Amino acid sequence: MDIVIDTSAIVAVIFNEPERKAIIKKTTGQSLMGPSSISWEIGNAFSAMFIQGRLTIEEVLKAFKIFEQIPLRYTSTDFSHTLRIVKQANIYAYDAYFLDCAIRYNSPILTLDKKLLDVAKTFNVTILEV
């Protein structure tokens, strides 16, 4: 099964957050996918942690190497569809990219972002709970 995984879930796995085991259990043996913007979002999340003093540059670089080892299939984005999602749900494009991916590929989404979960439900996207 293809699973759309978002930045929040990936960060939780990399940094051993409490949801890590449940995320790994849900995704083991499955195919992970996400919009091509995901690597930029990961970079942004890591840089924020660095700027906030939560991580050293060495830890950020190590975390990015871990991210690069995750078998993730990148998908293209249908920007027209994404902008319709943005307008209808009043969300940022970065979140809508994940919904676009889940809707177009008829795949469940795995996220720790509560707002994204709520919006996904309004679009009848299947949610993988952790």
C-alpha cells in the first residue's frame, strides 16, 4: 500500500519522538510517498531547530543523512488542484501538497499535524492514526 507521509511524521521518527514506534509499525512493508517539496520542508524544520538552539549543526547534518535514507517516492504536484484545496480549506500550499498527493493517488495520509488531519477528513482522505 502507498502511504502519504508528511514532514511531522518523518521528523518524529528521525528524532525519536513518542510516536516513532507507532509510525514505524504503520509504515513497515509499505511504500512511502510525498510531494517533491518534502525535502525542502524537512530542511526548513531542521534549520528551525538549529536556529532555536535545539540542535547543533552536526546534529542537523546527521538528521538530514538519516532522512535521505528513508525510501520515499516523490510525486509531482498538480498545482491547479492544490490551489483549489488551498481555497476550499483555507490552508497553506505546503499542507495542500500532501492532500493533493493523497487524493490523486487514492492513498491514506500519515501526519501528526492535527489541522491537516481535520482538513483531510473533509476531503474524505483516509487517515492512518498513530
